[in-house]
Amino acid sequence: QGQLVESGGGLVQPGGSLRLSCVASGFSLGPSAVSWYRQAPGKQRELVAEIAEGSNTTNYADFLKGRFTASRDNTKNTVYLQMNSLKPEDTAKYYCNAKGMGVSWYNHWGQGTQVTVSS
């Protein structure tokens, strides 16, 4: 059974940076379509960034304005979200998602990691 585990969240001051990691076990992230989502209290979960299956092609939510970068390292079966110039409105729980077709279709979610941007 595939699993995703996020890490790297924490408390950071406005303007600071964090790098989130998402490690997969039980399946390979390489051929997967991988996405980062976030959910703030009282709000719906929203897409932050996505990496196309089997490639490093990325797409980002318009509201990010180039502040975040998603990447994958297939040798470590890990994806990353580098977050720069953080703002208080970036405060949310960040989730990793991976989906694709192996023996059967899979759609895995991690447990999330909390990011709090505050002075």
C-alpha cells in the first residue's frame, strides 16, 4: 500500500522561506502526477502546484506569483515544495498528492504538514 509523508513545515516570519518534502513508500513517484495542495482553517483545499506525470513539467496557482517552486528527485522518491517570500495568507496545512496507474489506479494523500507564517 502506497504512502506519502510530508515534512518541513513550521513557524516562519513573513518574508521567510521553507522547503517542504514529501517522501513516497510502496510505489514510485517518478511516473506519478504529483501535486501540492493547501487548506487553511475554514477554507476549501486548494491546488498550489503540480508536476506532470513522468516529467518535471510544473504548473502553479496564479496567486503564487512565482514564489513557490515544486520539484522531484526520483532517486530519493521525494518531491519538494520550495516556498519563498512567505506571507501570512500562506498559513495552511500543506498536503502532497500522487496519482497514476500502476497495477491499478492509485491516488495517495499524505497527512499534511502545518505551515504558519507569523511575526
